Amino acid sequence: MVNALDSERKKTMDVRGYAVMAEKEKLVPWSFQRRDVGIDDVQIAIEWSGICHSDIHTGRSEWGDFNFPLVPGHEIVGRVTDVGANVSRFAVGQRVGVG
């Protein structure tokens, strides 16, 4: 018997981004898989994303060891495309930002 949590973990979605593949390398296009939206998650179609100086330090492993490949960037603006069952503050189609 498969429980709901195991079933949720097996779902994935194909995504694209720019990644640093190893310490101190340049950003390159990268396709990868993420888990699907969970019950407490908000999925955002990113329209704009910033790379700040903190992201540059992270990509160079200047602030400690990081797992690579690494997709930096966090100053995001986009639209909600899906929400989990427990989400009540956001709705599909809403414009959102993540600082």
C-alpha cells in the first residue's frame, strides 16, 4: 500500500534554470526535475529573478561548502500557477514576489 506522502514524493516536474555546475564556474542553462507541488506549497511561474552579490558568493563557495549544481537567485516576481491544499493566502493567477 502506498501512503499519500510517498505518492506525493514520486511526482516531479521538468524545469529549466541557470545553474553553477561546480565551484567558481559560470552560470549555464540547466534542465532538471523538481518534486511536484505539496500540500503547503505555492508554485510560481517566474517572470523576473534577480541575482545579488550573495548569490555570487554562494556560487563561488566563498561562504562555506554548497551542493552543486546550484541554481542561485531569490528576488523573484511571477504568477501563482498552483497551490497546495493547505494554502489559503495565495490563489492561482495572483502576482507574487519573493524577497
